Amino acid sequence: MTGTTWRDDVARDLIKNVGPRMELFVRGEGAHMWDAEGRRYLDFLAGIAVNSLGHAHPVFVEAVTAQAATLAHVSNYFATPPQLALAARLKRLAGTGETGRVYFANSGAEANEAAFKLARLHGGAERPRILALHGAFHGRTMGTLALTGKPAMRAPFEPMPAGVEHLESTIEALEAAMGDDVAAVFVEPIKGEAGVVDLPVGYLEAARELTTRHGALLIVDEIQTGAGRTGAWFGFQPSGITPDAITVAKGIGGGFPVGALITFGAASDLFYPGTHGSTFGGNPLAAAVAVAVLGEIEASDLPANATLRGAQIRQAVAELGSPLVAGTSGRGLLIGVQLTAPVANDVVAAAQERGLIVNAANESTIRIAPPLNIGDTEIAEFQPLFAESLAAVAALSPEVSA
Ligand SMILES: *Cc1c(COP(=O)(O)O)cnc(C)c1O
């Protein structure tokens, strides 16, 4: 069945769990995508921090095709070389040392579901409480929705799995809530979906100290911040702490669905045979692609490029002197442009009309998360497109005095 337009097809055939699709894309190369009419767009969203190497990168294409032609899936009754290579690489990059372990999933939510079960295995009956942050996003499955600190997302699906409490993102709030009945604290190093919100200085260090003192796990959700995006391999690393577990997905596969729970130390021995599983998780196709993507991020030192290019984008945005821009947040190539008015959706639409893809993380925050391998050319292309988009919206916004 074909409608008159692709929008008709969307409206008729797709479950209405999200709003109308903004565009129909047919092809990508590097930091660019093309729609069905052949219009070219600069992609500064990268599938929400997923396409780490951009689109159709030769390393990605080669890994998919070579492994698909070799061995794509065997089930978890069996091991495969790509799966073992990916586990070893993730342990090394996360810095788990010998005692770390990896559980493979296919998405961020599934990685966090595994982390939720890890917290329950650790907590047992004595520790029914799990702490997470207001505004945090951990996924849309029932377990991860319970962790997600957005009441409006949870409301239609109550009752939630029990025990999760949401706190203000302050060290004082965590101190006040901690106790020996807490199984785990879940935290994102930067709250991406909340609007690229940075944690207070010293938060992770304090969370580590408090969870250790009370015997709770510290679980860091690196699904958006991982794979080099913030300038370090993982967002927690500059703090110097050792978490009990991190979860990864998005940028690890560069566009191929893959997720993982990575445990450190004693938390590595909580799961035992029969306690969790996934048919697809860790299949050799996904694992080989992730190994190749992480290999390219490492070989080209893309975490360092994320720091360099992130600073250039921040400067390019500041140079515009737009009355709509209050400032920026985030680290490396996970950037929030904080607006002075709730017009983020208008800016996104204006940018799209001009051939620039960015995203409204909330009504007054533009999220910028380009491929990690962008350079001067892409930033030079971005700046005037973003400037024109802001100017077009500022001209129409009574709230903004130019
Ligand atoms: C995207 C995201 C998730 C959920 O990942 P999915 O692959 O969409 O299930 C969880 N946590 C964070 C921090 C994310 O950014």
C-alpha cells in the first residue's frame, strides 16, 4: 500500500507513539544526509549521538558487510570471536581492570533494564530503594521508565516497578536520601534528554563516597555520554571515580543497534546463570560493528576531536551574539544551546528549512551532537545556517529584544 505522500504512509501505517516525522531521509554520507527530493542537510544530531563516525563511514560499511558474510547470529548458547573482542575492548576503555564483566543488549533501555536487575540482585529484601534524578532519562521500558525522572512519561503506565525515588540533582539531596536500605543510585554524567544539563561540580565524587559508605551500587548511565562524545571515553572518567557499573549504547555501534552493561569489581558477580538474557544481545554482527567503530574512534583519537570541535562550536555560537542564546552546556560534542525563550522547536524547524539538523532537547534547549569526526568544514557550514535560523526565530519572537 502506498499513499499519495510519505506523510500519508506515516499517518496510516505507523503506531502513533511519536508525533509526525519531520523529514524522509534516503541517504547519508559523513555529516550529511539527503531527503527524497535530493536536498542535502548537515546532520548535527547524528541520530541522537548515535552515528559517531557519521553516515556510511567505510569502517562501518566494511564491518557490517564482512561480518554479515561471515557469521551474523548464533544465540547465547555459543560464544563468538567478535563478542569476546568487544567485551575485552569495553573493559579496557571503561577501565574495569581484570574483574570487570560485560552483558550485551541491543539498546540503551535494555542495558538499563539489566542494570535495574543488577541493582535488585544487590539489594535483595534489605535494600528496596533505588535513587535516580529528577529529569533523568533512562529509557521507555517499564523498568527504565520507573528510573526515568519525568512524571508525564510515567503517568499513563502506572503502576511502575516499585522502589524508585527521584531526587533533586544536588549533593545535599543525595546525602539526605541515602541510607542502608538503598540498593543503587542511577545517574547520567550529563542529563542529555533533560536538556544537556550538567551535574553540579563534585556530584559524582560525592555519589561515590555516599554509595560506598552505605553499601549501595553507583550505576552511571553512559548511553548518551559514552563512546568518546564528551571528550573522554566515558563521561564519568574525568571525575576519577570507579563506578560499580555503567551502561552504554547509542554511539558504541555507530548506527548499529547494540547496548551493554559493564560491571566493575564485586558487582561483576551478581548475575548468575538463568538470571537474565537476550536472544540478539552480543550477536557477532552487532559486536563486530561495535569493535570496528570503537577501533576507529580510538585510532583517529576522536575523543580529543570531540573536545576540540566542541570548543569551536561553542565559540561559533557565542560569536553570533544572538539575543536568543543565553549560553551553552554539556561537554565535548554533546552541547546544549540554552535559549532565552521557549522557542527551541521553532529554531529546529527554521534550521531544517535551511538544511541543518539539530534537535530541541526541551522547549528552550537546542541539542547539538554531530558525528565525532567533524572538522573545520562542517563547523564553517554550521555557523551561518545556525545564525540564520536563530535570526529568523528572533525576528518573530516578541519575548526576545534584539
Ligand atoms: C537514549 C538513552 C537511553 C535509552 O536508550 P534506547 O536505545 O533509546 O533504549 C537511556 N539513557 C540515556 C541517558 C539515553 O540517552
